[in-house]
Amino acid sequence: MKPLKLSVSGVRGIVGQAITPELIINFASAFGTMVLAGPVLVGRDSRNSSPMLTDGVISALLATGHEVIDLGLCPTPITQFLVKNKGARGAVSVTAGHNPAPWNALNFINSQGTYLNEFQGQELLDIYHLGRFKQLALKKTPKIIRELNPEEPYLEWLLGRLELPPIKRAKFRIVVDPTNGAASKLIDKLFDLLGVQLIAINNEGNGYFPHDPEPRPRNAIEVSSLVKITTADIGFLLNSDASRLSLVSEDGETLSEEYTLPLIARYYLKKQPGPVVTNLSTSMMIDQVAREQNLPVIRTRVGQSAIIQAMLEEKASLAGEGSGGLAFDYFQPAFDALVTMALYLEMMAVEGEKLSTLVKRLPRYHIVKDSLVCPAYRLHTLVAEVKKLYKGLEINQLDGLRLEKKDLWVHVRASTTEPLIRVIAESTSQHRAQMEVDRVMAYLRRLTA
Amino acid sequence: MRKILPLKVSVSGVRGIVGESLTPQLAARFVSAFGTYLGQGQVLVGQDSRPSGLMLKKAVMAGLLATGCQPVEVGLLPLPTILFLTKKRQARGAVVITASHNPFNWNGLKFIGQDGLYLRSSEVEEFLDIFHQGEFTYVPAERIKPVLSEKEAGYLHLRRIFSQIKVKEIKKKKFRLVADCANGAGATLLPRFLQELGAEVRFINTELSGKFAHQSEPTPENLKELGHEVRAFQADLGLAQDADADRLALVDEQGQPLGEDATLTLSVDHVLSRKKGPVVVNLSSSMVIEDIARKYGVRVYRTKIGESNVVEKMLETRAVVGGEGNGGVIWPAVHPCRDSFTAAGLILEKLSSFPGSISQLMATYPRYYLLKEKFDCPAELAFKVVTELRRRYQRENISTLDGLKIIWGEAWVHLRPSNTEPIIRIIAEARSAEKARRLLEKFKDEIKQILSQVS
């Protein structure tokens, strides 16, 4: 089997298996056919395979008549920011975000700088499947503009929106692990401008992943020990395109990526009150924070595309997922770990509190996640089968199955990025959450056996 | 009306119209097949000046990277330079994005194998099988290599030529030349080449905008501008490269085109005067080659039409020189491929040792008249025509290596169905223009008569 995942916002798979030059050129040609004539941005992360995909994308965009602005190594949130900044028709970001090194993906971004919404995504797939792409005779050499410092306008914009004086006065010392991804080196500039003493590891941008590029506790061990040794104020762990973030508190505790959203929410919502959008799999911690400020929480399908679409429709102030991807409407409707890191520093500076203290203020929930590898063509039928376990209960079927019982919820869904069924449960009791996940997993294993 | 197919796959690669048949998808598939065929290693990537070259180059890069090859970008360079560099760098092969002399809206990919040689027909078959089966060997992400770039590589080719010719002798003559680069890749190196040979040169058509001022076939029509400039500049010689810079045509000091075979004639004579050894030319090259070979007592081998056939035979017979009558000179001392730079170097060296003008030099060779014509004929009938003619002339001195060639003492005629178009090519050579014309007409009549019988 060659795992290939099409989602509304792009295509993802293992390089050399599903991800081939022809597939890349076909998808990028469909995108080039869909967007209006004009410049299109292309950015990439640091993966070994990213230059190959980027060459395919550029060739397709040129063939479909676009001028290409080549951003080189560039975090996805910066690529998204630059779409409007440069007046581009759209962008392609070459990155598989949190997936391991063998993977890569194309992420398509519309003229508003957001991931394609479901309608645009459907249109892209229709053009792809039809296979009739726009093709120009290229009577003049098409233009590729190489942008050498794409981050500069972004950093200027970001700094203009932060409360700089308190951050600078706080003289923070922080540890950051950009996992040798797209934000490597760039963090030197960012934190220098913020007057922060930076201790960086895996900051080469060479695409060598010392651990899976997924921000979560098991990958944060290096950051944790460095935070302790250097008595830093906080530690940050990014994914390969700087769209997701997880935290390490000043006492070295590696916090679950579920904390990234609720920990900043109280501070940010005070400044920018408004609805909060999150997905069906994200911890209930955010509900409590929103409740304190009488703000609604809207739950959507999983994935940046669905979250941002809801954020724009509901005029939400804050949107984010338990995976550590957060978007702030005062900044931009995009999962942006650079903005998130800066806001954490602002919060700590303004409120003068330690991160571990803020963690203690949140209600204590236990979230248990598990997953089952399963052929792509059986994913959805198997998920539907699980309904039989919950006869008589009200089931939310927006994205797989989600149901609530007394002090517990469970979510069973097909992953959009890998051939997996994910099972997540959360409860005030670790035991109850674990039992529920085990029950569903046992049922699924019987079905697949 | 003949239908021109917008996509051609042949022994030397693929050509098509950009925006119609030659898509980035197709380019990536061909290159993925090529990368699979070569196995992993360095592959040079060059291009001509066509505006669609950049788009295709990106697709070529993606295909090479995905199959684990390491692309080495050499940029805009003459074809023989890229062939030379492929060997020099010990690369696995090369891909050149060019459609030679095809119209502006065309482009193509040329595939070059190990040692800087075109793929032999058996190798092409293997490579095309991979393409058609569509099963390419893609490598996992961790084995994808970084792209290398080499911008000044062209000079290595010139240096090799300089090491093989008498640069000092040529410099002493301070030649006055006019050079026509036909807006091709030759313009990237010819100025430097001729400057280092101490010549005073006026260049025409050196602009590399991808637009061609004239077709690069060295017909009298296409050499008119060069002839005019030669007279105006009072030059000793006019040099005309074709778009890929593998062939060279000559114009004498009076501005007159010297005929297609002159380049090969002069080069073969000169190389043999320095070193005796076998000569290899194709069936359609002039008989003057036999006259010259007789002078030096060496053997001439004749091959099928096509550069790779000549090169293959040259390597097999350890020939010292060879080529094609259309201005393609192959001198293995530099590299076994057609090379307009090598040809120019040899001819200038020859001229520097001759106490007269180029037209006086040409007058020292026996004069032959070579006429060419095309005859419209559907491909399936062309085969029957040639078979019938073979039967009729089987008692004559004939060669059936490539179509049919009939030789009578100091005259011959060569009939050959084209591989790419529904035509039969007829070439006749004799000691007088009148006799060559008579031969040509006789065979045209005979073909007409056969066609009326079989259809």
C-alpha cells in the first residue's frame, strides 16, 4: 500500500511511494489552473525531499502561466502572511508539518492567505481528477523571483502588534527547538528583536530530524533538560513548518500539546474577547477558560482548513487545536507558532507569572489518545461500526463519532493525514479515559482481525 | 498535406510543442524513466535559450532528484560542450533541454549516457521500455541528493581543444573572421574561443533571446547574411554554427558558401595529415573522403545516417576522425561527438599552414556535386519502393545498410525513407552538376513508376 492522503487543503504521502514528481506536477497544475492569473508564492520546509517537490511545483505553476515568487526555506505562517503582503493569487507551502522525515506534502493557500476552504478544496480535486490543466505556449521566459529574506516584512508586522516594552524589560531566557525545520535561524532574528536570550537546539535548518518533528512531550526531552540546566523561563518545541507549538514550563515539565491553546486563551481573550473555535478532539480545558469570560466555544471538524473556515464565519477571536496549532484574529487566520511564542512571552511579561503557576490554574483533565493502522479504504466504514458500541447515546457525526457521557467524552475518527483511526477520550479520571479508549480499541481490533 | 505530429520520440530524445504536447508532466515522466535507467549518480542538466526552458528544467530537476540522481546544472551551453563535460566529470549522463533547429514554440529533451555519448539504439529501447511501463525507481526521502551547479564549466571544453591544436600557429595568422552563432548556445563560448586563437572577429546572431534570426540548416539562403558580412568585413573566412553548435558551415573570403561537405573534407584531410588511421563517415557523405583516404592509404568505413551510428563505428574501429557531410565533424582527440568548435579549430589550423585563401585551398580537392531532394511518399509505400529498387539494382555495387545506395565509379545515389516524415530522401553525387541532376531525375521517375504500380 502507498499511503496517499488527499484533504481539502492539500496532498500528503511518503516520498517515492505516493509522492512522485508527476503527482506533484499534476496537483500543482490543478492549483495553477484554479487560481487567477498572477503571481503565486512557493515556500518550503527543510526536508531533504522539499527541493524536489518545489521544483515540480514551480514547473507546473510556470506551465499554467503564473509568475512564481520563490520564498525558499520559509515557515508556512510566513508564506500565508506574504500572500496578501505581496498581492499574490495564492501560495503553495511544501511541508509535511509534524509528519516524520519520509513524508512530504503540498499545502495550498488561497488569495486570502488561508488554507483552501472545503469548496475551494473540492474545486481543486475536481480539476485534478478531470486532468485538463491550463497550458501556456510560453513565448516569453516566465519569471521566477527569488525572495532572499521573506521573513523581514513578517517580523516587522509581528513586532508592531506586540507589547514590546514589557517583553524587553523582562529579559527572558528561553530554549527553542525548531527541529531543524523551516524556522531555524529565523528564530535568532525574532528573539533578538524581542530582547530575549535564546538558547536554541536543532537550529540548522538542514532537515535532519533528531526526533519526529511533532511538538509533544516525548519529543521535548532535550528542551526540558536545557530549560533546567540554563534556568530558562520557558521552552518551546516547533514542528517542521512552525505551525504548531508545544511548551516546557520553567521547572522542566514537558506539557502536553493540549495545553498550548488553553494556557494562552485566558490572557488573549481578555485583550481580544470573542468566540473560540476548536475541534472535536481538543481538551475541555478551553471550555472552562471561555466559560469564565462568558465566551462561546465552537467545535468543528479536525484540521486547519475547517478550523479557519469556522473562525472566519463565526468572527472568532481565537482558534486552535489540541495538536498545538493556534490562530489569533488580531494577527492572522493561520496556525502560527511564531505568533504563539511571542504571545506567550508577552503574557508572561505582562502578568509576571511563571508558566507552572498558570498550568495549575487550569482544571486537571486526563486525555488518552491511541490509534490503529488500517487500510485507507476501510477507515470510514470501521469508524461507523463503532456506533454499535454506543446504542441509545447521542452521537455527533460532524467528524467521525463524538459522544459525551458523564464527565467523559470520546472521539473516534479517520485521520486526514495518515491511514489511521484515532481514538481519543478525556475525563477527570485517568482511569475512566483509559478504559474507554481501550474498549473502543479492542472493538476495532476485533473488527480488523 | 502532411500532418506534423506535435510530439516526436526518437533515438535522441523527445520533442514537442510547449503548451500542447510537451507538458511538465511528460518531461518529468521521461526524466524519471531516464533516472531509473541510469541508476543513481551525477547527471548534467543543460539547456538552450528557448523561453520554455526554465519551466522544463524545473520538471527535469524534480524527475532526477526523485530517482536519486544528483543534478549538476551547467546552464546554457553548446551541446558538444555538455557531452564533453559529461565524460570529463565522469557523470552518469546528461539531459539537455533543447529542440535544436525546430521552430520557436517547440522544445525537447535530449538524453546522453555515460562517457558523454548518445544512447545506442539498444540502450534507447531499454530506456523507452522503462518509460512505457511507467514503473520508475523512486528513492526514499533520505536518499534525495542536493542539486549542484557549475557555471564556468564551458571553458574546460575549450581548453581541451587548445591542448590538441597548434594555437601559436593560428594566432600568428591573425585571422579576420565573421561568425554566425544562429542565436544558439554556441554564442556562449565562440567569442572566447576565437579570441584566444588571436582572431579578429565580427559576430552576428549572438543574441540568446530564444528567437532565431534564421533557420540553422546551412543552406545558401541561410548563409546569405554571413556571406554579406564576410565581404563587408573583408574576412578570411565565415563560420556558421547551427543552433546546438554541433555542426559548422563555411563561407569563403568572397562570401560564397563552400557547400555542406567542405567542413568535413578539410577536417578529415587535416587530421589524417597529422595522424593516419581509419575514417568513419555516413553513407550520404561525399566521395571526396575516399579520395583523401586513398592519399594517406587509410580505410573508410561508411555507416547508417545518424551521429550515434558514426560514433559507434568510430569507437569500434579506433578511427582518428569522422563525421557527417552536413558539417558535423567528429574528432575523438577532443571528444567523440559532432563539435563545431573542434571543426573550427581544425580548419583554422589547416588554413594557417596553407599559403593561400580558403577558396584556393578548396580548389586543391577533387570537385564533386552533391544534390539532395525529398520525395513525398507514405511511409508504408516507401518501404516497398526501396525493396523494389533493391531488386532491380541487385547486380550493381549497392549498399543496403540504410535504404539503398548504388555506386558507379565516380557517382552514386542514396535513397532513404525518412524515420520521422512520410518522405523518401534522394541524394546524388557526381563529378558534374549536370550528371548529378540527371541521376536524381532518373530515380525520381523510377520511384513514380513503382508507386503507380504498387498503389
